[in-house]
Amino acid sequence: MNLEENVMQQLKEAMKNKNDGALRALRAIKAAILNAKTEKGAGEMTPEKEIAIINKLAKQRKESIEVFEKQNRFDLSSVEKEELEVLQTFLPEQLSEEAIETLIKELIEQHQIVDAKEFGKIMGIANKALAGKAEGALIAKVIKSILQ
């Protein structure tokens, strides 16, 4: 079952159960998938593209939560947290910082990267290898600490 079918099935369940948080999140996923499919030169919807869409939505929610909490708008941040929980059910499990560090050290060794000047190169390789399993900011932080 692909992401779109899974979302539609869960959307029906959320409607039956009158779960507003899940409905908002699932509708957002459905809209993002539709937008991605209708983009110029979109091509086929692959699992990697699906994960990228969900990651983008999750990142938006995390940023909103941060802003709302800084402004003491906990009512709005709780709505975003509800949606984020639903979005995270569609993402692969996130790796720990130690696991990311181990994987990046292996990638650095494989590609024979020796100094911080090649940060961009290893960042690109690591982002592809860890797609959906870790956030880009965390990957960059780990790479910087290893290369220094």
C-alpha cells in the first residue's frame, strides 16, 4: 500500500472517530501529495519523494511549535503537536546521534574525505544515505564535529 492509499484509509478512520488533529494532518499530507503530483516535471511518486514530503510537513510543524511557544501561544502549539504526532507515524524511525556519527564516519572513510574543505561533498552523501532517518541540521552538526 503506497502512502496516498494509506493516508486515504486513515483519513476515513479519522472522520469516523472525529479526530480533528489527525484529520488536519492527513489532509495536509493529501494536499502535499496532490501538489507534488501536479508539479511541472513531477514524474513518478517514489517512496523517497513521499518521505521528503512528510519530512517537509513535519519540519514546518516543528518550526511553528517553536515560534508559538516563544510567544506563549500554547493553545496553537498544542494543535501543531497533535499534527506532528500523526506525521511522525509515516516517517521511518529517527536514528540516534551516536548511530548517525557511526554511519558518517563510515561514509567519510569510504569516500576518503580528509578535511573540512570537503564538508559539502560529505553532507550531500550523508543526506542521501540518511534520508528520512535524521534531520539535516543534526547531520551537519555531527559532520562538523567529526571533521574538526
